Amino acid sequence: MQTIYNKSQHRFYSRYFVIFTIIIFFVSVVSSCLFNQEKTEKDIVIQRADNSLVGSGACKNCHADIYKIFLLTSHKSTSKPASKDNIMGSFEEGKNNYAYNYFDGVVMRDLDSGFYQVSYINRAFVQAYRFDMVIGSGTRGQTYLYWKNNQLFQLPISYYTQADSWSNSPGYSDYIANFGRSINSACLGCHSSYVDILSNHIQQAQQFDKDRIVFGVNCEKCHGAGGNHVDHFTLHPGATRENFIVNANNLSQHQQLDACAICHSSSSADFKPALDFETGDTLIHNTSKTNLQAKVDVHGNQYGLLAESACFINASMMTCTTCHNPHEEQSGNVSLFSQKCMQCHSVEKNNFCTLSEKVGIATLQENCIDCHMPKKESQILNVKLNKEHENSPAVIRSHLIAVYPETPIKISQIYVRERS
């Protein structure tokens, strides 16, 4: 059959083809946008000996539920690239400055080329550096880093969640902006999952490969490189057992504790670098007793405080995950953590709180944490909000489980609230 194809038809099909192409393009763009909104991290494949780091995104196909809730954890967001969504401090006029005094300060600017901290002395511009990396989940605050060639430096102004305000970075001068504090791999070892160190010269700031950083504490930080694991189950989807990644249930108590202690011990602990630590390694702990309560802060000694607690000493196999599920964001859920206590302390076992008759069993079951693991002021995360404010310490929960002198006061407050 002969097909008649005239100019009119040609124009029709040409218009149809253009419209069809536009529709396909639009659908592909929308699909891409939707996909990118769901996708939360850049795919990174880094070869490590006979294995490779593939990123947490490779885990979601088989572990979708865990992956979804893990994205909301503080661990996952403890470092990330700087962006408007990731920086918690305000760039709005009137809320975007930090004043050392009437004449000197730093202003946070949102410009076409990025976000900047701009310092002024005698109200005259001095220097400006860009926000390149966010450090900290924001639970207590964030601090920020900038790149200078392949070196990282800390910006002088941080964000303090407790006051919803800009503050000077912890340990920085109260009087002048300092852009010269270099960041080494010890910081990135606990605030990222991997970084490629290019130069480790003793007398110079370390250099890093900007394109080979795995932000946040991700799946592979605790479970080990996942390349062989992913390859195995891709080729053998019906397989049920393999030993390519670390399963915490197969580790000893010492190994499980040290997987957390590598970052949640005193910053002065003489451990191997966190970047060189792999889950399953063990650490040598200094058992000499110090003033542990003076080190209660995010860079302090949660492990040491826990190890001194009677609950830990008397429990045969207690680990950090006895109370914490690292796959979920549980921060501040005192009721949840109190239920963990109830597994050992109960009326039936005759080791429940002796004040239960006065306060009520149900009340204590919902919150025994505030009395026996009270919040304390940090000795290190002590910041200044502006020239007119006093220093403001962060308030952080102690991991020394004990009976505290102020407990009767807290109990009386609970008693009054329950009956008011």
C-alpha cells in the first residue's frame, strides 16, 4: 500500500513530534527532580584494598526502612556541604551579624557565589570567607569550615541552637575574628565517614581531596566498606548469609563499646586516629580515674562516664546500644530511655525507685532519666552570643548514671507538677 505524505501531514507530524519531545523532556526533568529530592547523598565509590566504600545510598534497596529513618539521625547529619538548607543560622538583615564590640564584628552574607562570613574592623571591610562545610547536626549547634586550596579552616562564627543565634566558635577570641584555625583529620575522623588525606606534613595544615569525602557518619562507618556486600547480593539475591560487612551482634562487648568510644571518649584519649579505626578493632583505655564529670560534653567522655556507672559495672553485657539504637533519632526521648531502665529496675524485682510511694510509679516510669542522668553545663561548648551577653554554656546530659544530690529537688518539682 502506498502511503501519501504531503506537506500538510509533514507540518502536522513535525508539530506532533516537537510537542511529544517537549512532553518527554518535561517528564524526564520532573522525574529527575523528584529523584534528586529523594536522593540525599552523592554516590561515592572509593576503592579500599580488596573492597570499596559505596555510600549509604547503596544500602536502601535492601534496607529501605532502616535507611529512611537513619537519614533523620544526628550521626547522618554531623557533616554536610554548606547550603541554604544545611546552614541553620539566619542570613536575614538584623539577625545575620555577630558583634565583638560597637565597631568590630562579622556579618553573614547570602551572595550569588555562596554564603560568606564577612569581618569588619572599625566598620571597614577586612576579609570574607565562604561557608564550604557544615560540622554538627544542629542538636546543640553547628560550626563551619572553608577551603583554602586543599586545606580546611574553621570560620570564627558558629550557630548555637540553644539560643537560636550566631555565636563565636568554641575556644575563639571574644574580641576579634580569626580565620586561621586549621582543621585536621582528627576532627573529620568523627564528623565524616571517610576523607582522603593528600598531605600529612607535621608543620603544615593537612591537605585533603575535596572530591573524596564521605559526609556524615554513615552505614559504612559502623558496618565497614559495603562494596563486596553489595556485589555479593546483587549476584546472589537469594543468599541469606555472608560475612562481608560487620554485624554488631557478632562482636564482643569490648568491640561494641569501642566502636562508639573511638569518638565518644575524652578528646585527650590516646587512641588511634578515628579514620584508621574499623569496627571490630579494640582500644586500650586509660583506667586512671579523673574528674570525669568535668568532661561532660559532646567532645567529652561519655564512654568514661558510663564505665564508672553502677548500672554498667553491675550489668554483664551492657553496651551503648543497650539504650541507643544508632539507626534511629532518639535524642531527648526520656520516656523511651526510661523504659530501658525498667528492664532492670522494677517493682517486681524490688529494686525500683524508693520514692515511688511519694511520686507515683507511673510518673517515674516515664522519666527516671532527668534525675539519674541530669543535664550539665558543658566546659568546652561555652560560647558568647554577642558583645552584650555573658558566656552561654551548652547543656548536655551526663552519662554517669548515679544518684545526684539535686535529685530530691527534681522529685519535688515532679510531685508538684503531677498534682497541680
